[in-house]
Amino acid sequence: MSATSATSPGSWQLKLAYQPIVCTVTCSGTTPVCYLDIYIQQVYYKTMASTTRTSGSAGTPIFEFDIRDALQEYLRTLVPNLRSQVPEQVNGGLVYCFVKGRGSSVNAFGYTVPEGPIPVQGTVDTAPVGGGGVKSPVTGNDSFIVLNGTLQLEQDPDAETYLSNNQLQPGRLDNVYNLFFNPKMWVQETDWMNLPVLFDHAAVNGGQSGSYAVTILAHYIDGRNIPFWLGVTHVLFSDTLYYLPAGPKNFEGLPPAVAVPPGTPTTPEWPKIEYYQIELELGNFANPPVRWKSPPIYVKHYQDQNRKRFRFVNWMGVYEFINFEKFEEEFKTASTSWAKYNQGNFTQRGKEEVGRMRYNVRSNELITAVGCFIESDMWFVKQFLSTPMAFEEKKGTAGQADYLLPIVLQDATIVSRKMEERWYYEITIQYEPANERINIRN
């Protein structure tokens, strides 16, 4: 029998991939199997099947599908380019999709026959086959949006409501959301940085692509506020995540721009800047132009050699950074041993030629890092402590460029202290570089 109706998240509704994403299909008659076809980025991805109905009266069975596992298979998070000087689209961090429901019947030979046509993926040799069935009757575009996030709040949080109420977004433009939560936005003049930002379809000319300009708004120690245009105008696509270049090193070498007011420096004077903000001017879509502004990013004018700076996947499924103020390193090795010749036979060979040797010697550092955070920082710190993937920012030596070193976080200890009637937390973490050294095998 055929599917008569289907429900899914609403048109353009934002869902999180690690929260329930429930779709239902209602069929007519006796349906031994119900099918749900999932389309991602307008392309058929896979089919889910169920033989157990969840509700419905006789002759109108209703089947329920939670499609988050399928979407998690598709979504992935790639590390942003450390040295990018232009906004960089996040590959797979956000997708849009819709579903179709199909029923089935039993033929005269006792076989289950799916309702057709059955969708088929296209290959280099054959064209794709569009599937039949019934879509969710939502208004406008049939797609809903899925973000690679795992935000853990009471029950099932509404992602858009949460992002709209995010207090870390001064100057937030509706439908442009930051996905970074670091309350300590500070950098050194030698730092690279990327800020993940989500552009909802409503922010970009009704779902179309457009262009925008990036500006750094520099607040100088002497009170001056000078905007600097950074490079050329970039193309913006709706319903897309971008990593915005935001560190002092990301802006090096860009062509000088005309500063405002006239007579001021044409490039940022970092030793004199107290803080700066990244501003996007969506010039194609409104008159006067609409602007989105990041929180202040403070500049430290001394080189803190004792800190450790990390990038990690936060609860919204994107990379951001965190600083720890001090650290210490331990060097450890592990190996097995083997016997070279007969240990007791010294008649033909001297002692230097025999004995036990180390074999399969592997070495690595065990780094302990300590940071102090206040109560309001803990929402952000817990995202770092529970991240599945993290990197340490490393300064290049011996001709290397700066790079990201993958690390494996180990145990974390949180110790609360009371200071001036306020609580703060001393966070101690231990980690190892993900790549061991394999030493020479003699």
C-alpha cells in the first residue's frame, strides 16, 4: 500500500545531528514494510526501513524514523586552514535535506513489493533515478537544515532559539549566528585564528548567494577607533558555515586599504591596539548595508611563552580555540628488549658485542597544562574537556610554517577555589601528541 502523508522538521528549521531528528510516515492499508528515503543537498543519500509501526488505527499504520545516525554518517568536520586570509567554507558542517515516505504491499507470490519508483544513486555509467513516495507537506522549500552539533541541554533544545539567545554575540544580526563560545577572546600578535559563523538563509537575500566585505574595527590604546578593509569582497552562500579569518597573522601581507579618517595608518598597528572586532558588511542586501560584528578580541602585547593554545571541536561541531596559561612537559619512552647472541659466550666476542638490546623504542611527551577559569567560563571549558578531537597550535621551526599538532587528551581534573567570595576553577589537563616517535632500529 502507498504512503499517504509524512512529517519532518519544518521548512528551514535548524536541527542538531546528535539530537533526535524524527520523521513519521502514515500508510494506507496493510503495509508490511515502510521506507523513508533521505535526500541530502538535493541528492538521494540512503533509505531507512521499518516493519514496526508506532501508532495509528487499523488500516492506517504510522511508522516513526529517527534519521540522526544517517546524517551523522554524512556530516564531518575538517580543520580550518590555519593561515587562511579569506572566509573558508566549512566542508559538511551543515547540510539541508528532505525526506520521502514509501509504503509496500505483498504480491501474489508472497513477496514484499516496495512502492515505486525506488530511488537509485547515479554513477559514472548510469543516471540517477528519482524516487517516488510522499514528501512532508511543509510550506515553501521542502528542506530542513542539520548542523553537526551535539548541544546538551534539557530535553531537545531548539538550536535557533539557543543561538539567538547566545549572550556572547554583541551586535548580532538576525540569522547570522556565531558558533564560538570562548569568553576569553584574546590573542598575541603572532597568533592565527578562525571564527566559525553560520549564515541562515534569511540573512542572504532570501536564500540566494551574494557578496560581502570584511572589516577589522581596531580600538587603539589612545582611544582611536579605525576601520580597515581587508582584501577583496567575497561571495557568500546562504545556509553555510564559514571560518572567518580573525587573527593578526591572518591579516599579514594583505594590500593596504584606505583608512578612515584620512591621514591615519593604512594597516593595523598591532602594538598600539587594545582590542579589535571583525565586521561583515552584507552590502548587496540592504541600503544602508547590514553589518554583523564579532565580540571584542583583545591583544596581548607581550609574548606569553608559558601558555598552550588549542583548537578543538565544540558542541556545535566546529573548531574554536582555548588558552591554558602554564604547562610542564615529561618525556617518556616505551620499548621491548631482545638478546643479541649468547649473553654468556665471551670466548669469540667481547662483551660489547653481546647482551640485551632495546627494540621497538617509542617516545613521546606527556604535557600537563593548567588554566584558571571563573564560573561563567565553565560552559565553554567543558566543551574542550569532552571534545573528541583537538590540536595544539605550534610555531614552525627549521623552515616549517606554523601548524596544528593533533593531540590526545587524557585525564582532566577540576579543582574549585574560593577567592574574594567568588569561585574560580583550576583546570589541569594532560595530553600527548597523537604521533609517537619511532626511533632507529639497530
